[in-house]
Amino acid sequence: MNSKVRGMVGLSIRAGKVAYGTELVKKAIRSNKAKLVLLTQSASDRCQKDIRDTCSHYNVEIIFDDFSDMFYQLASKDLMKVMSINDEGFAREIKRLISQL
């Protein structure tokens, strides 16, 4: 993952504008806090389906890529498979940076 994307996700983590893990991300989506969801390719099929269905129902954009290393480096969470960005500005910038890759 691009270092600029990594930096922007790191800023959103430090600002406290993220939710980690399937249940907390689904809760953020349902409460309209989640503006963008990052889902790693190594997530289980069940996790992927749960997150995709919830995002689809609540019209939240989801980016599916290999985020595992980035999640571990930024949040020190080895088994984390999904993260929501809960700030419109951070989400917009992360989407812009990923679209440039």
C-alpha cells in the first residue's frame, strides 16, 4: 500500500476516527458514522459477506484490498481484517489516494 495512504489512515487512527473489527465496524455503519470501509482480502468469506451486505444496505463505500500489513503496522492488530473510517475528510482523501494507485 502506498505510503501516502498509510499516512492518511495513520492520521485517522490517531484522531480516533476509526472502528476496528467486524462488529464495531457494522455498528459504525448502522449508526451512519462510517464513511468508508477498508476490508482486507484475507478476511473470511463470512466476514466479507457480512461487511459487504451491511455496506450495501447502508450505502457505504467499501474498498477491498490487501490491507493486512498496513493494519498491523498502524494499529498493532495482527488479526484485524476490517476497519471503518468515520470522518468524511479522511475518507475522501483516502479514496482519492487509492484511486491514484
